[in-house]
Amino acid sequence: MLYIVGSPIGNLKDITLRAIEILNSCDLILCENPQRTLKIINKLKDQGLIEKKKIVLNFRKTKNLVKILKEKRVAFLVSSGMPGISDPSSELIKLCQENNIYFDCVPGVSALTCAISLLPFQVRIFVFLGFLPKKQNKIKKIFKYFLKKKITIIFFESPHRILKTLNYIKDVIEENNFKADFYIFKELTKINQKYYFGKINEIIDALKKEIIKGEWTIVIKSYGEN
């Protein structure tokens, strides 16, 4: 059987009681990056939450995966957040579905839902873009399509790309006379978390004065054309 387990996105105290229970009861833990996932497991073990040493394996390099999933209790754990949110848990779910293997979700923290809960307006319809493509023309094409709609747009961005990406979006807004408000969250749940709300020019100016570190969650409330 397989359990898809959510992990903290920054604050280790956000791990759930059920997640601890499942991790302790599992025979092994699958993940995408064993080195990063082991850091989570070791921190939990240091605090006495994980009772014994756990086997952590890269699911793509694990042999006899179907046999293991049928015969053992297995958890899939990423290093941050909910599997399935920009992480490949769907491959394991498909494998279980095709081979009649029981699977379940042990929900946890997600930067996506954290950001939505901190917005000063109610989100009824939104599009989640995950991590954007790297090429400028692709980014601009995506936002030219979505910013013409009255919709909430959410995506993740890395520290070394955040300013560049915001400037691409600024170009799209100015070239097409779009109207939008921005809500940007730095390192959610961590000690250095910070929020930036306002128009894109204001936020770009504010970020230029900051030391850009950590992961970023960007929310855009689009009003379409002016």
C-alpha cells in the first residue's frame, strides 16, 4: 500500500500527527530526492518523532516497485509541501491504480493553500501554473493569455528568477493595458517570511531593495483589460 504524505514547507512544527503515525508505521519511504528528504526524517528523529531509522529510496531507481507496493507499507514524502503540487506523485498513483494497489493521502501544508488563506479577497476561480518555463517568450505568452481574463493566477518562483519574471509580466501588462493586483509571499511559514501587496511597479521597486532569498509564491488578481 502507498501513502502520499505531506511534509512541512519551512516550519517543522507543521508536520501532522497522522503524518508522524504513518511514517513510523511504514516499512520504507519513497521520494524524488533522498538527500533532501532524509534531512526532514533526521530532524524528526532528532526530536523523537520518528522512532527508528528509515529506509529512504528514490522511487525512480527502486527495483521491483510493484512488488514492494503490494507487500509493504510505503510512504511517498517530498522535502517540502504536498506531493502532487509540482512533484511527481502522480506516477506512483498511476502505478498503484494499474496494479490494484491500495493508496491514500495524508494531507499537509502547501504554499498554494497558505497563500490563498492570506489573501484579502475571496478566491472563487484560480489557475495554478506551478513553476514557469524558463524562456521569456513562453512566460509572456502564458500571461498574455491569462491576464486578459478576470481570474486569480498563482505560481511558484525561485529567488534568482523572481525579479526577471515580474519584469516580464510588467511588460505584458503595459503592452496590453491589463489591470492586476499582486500578492507576493516570501518563504511562507519560515522565520523570514514576508508579504508584498500592491501594483507590480511598487513590488518590483520594493524587491530591488531586498536581499532575494528563499522560495516565492506569487498571486495575481487579474481584472482583464482597463
